Amino acid sequence: DNPITPELEYQNVPDYTDIGAEAVIDVTWTIHKTAQFSSHGAAFYGFENEQWSGRWENTLGLQVTEYIGVNLSAELLYDEAVFDGEQWKLGTMLTFNYRVF
């Protein structure tokens, strides 16, 4: 702490403790020896504010060749306290695999 700047170092953090119910699910499915699908979902319902929030992540991993792979992902975000409706985040990743030894 710097005694010269106490007003900059003080932060009033509200209590974010919320009582509610949470559900989580994780699934991984090997479609083929070169393809794998994974899904993770989590939802929370707050009893005090009576609002839902959730996240659902899906990833499809494909091994194209011995050295090249592709991951396709989609993520759904939902939080009534932050925004109206839902938000999607999509991504594609190209991976290169190699072995040094």
C-alpha cells in the first residue's frame, strides 16, 4: 500500500455470493479415430435474483493428416443479468503436430 494514494488503492467490492442451483454436463464422443466431439454445458439459477445464466461449449476436432488437425468450436453464452438474449462465439483453429524425439 502506498500512503500517498489511498483513494486509488481502495476498492469497494460488493458481495457477489448468490444462492442457487447449478447443473453441469460433460460429454466426449469419439466419432472416428480421426474425429472427436466434446460438449460442456453449465447452467445456474440464482434464487435471490431469479435469473438464469449458462454456457454451452461444443468442439469438433478433426485430424486431417498425421501432422495437421482442425478444431471447430461454438460457444453459447446466456446471462439475463448482463445482456438480453444470447451470444454466440464461433472459432476455427488449425493445428500442426510434430514430434521432436
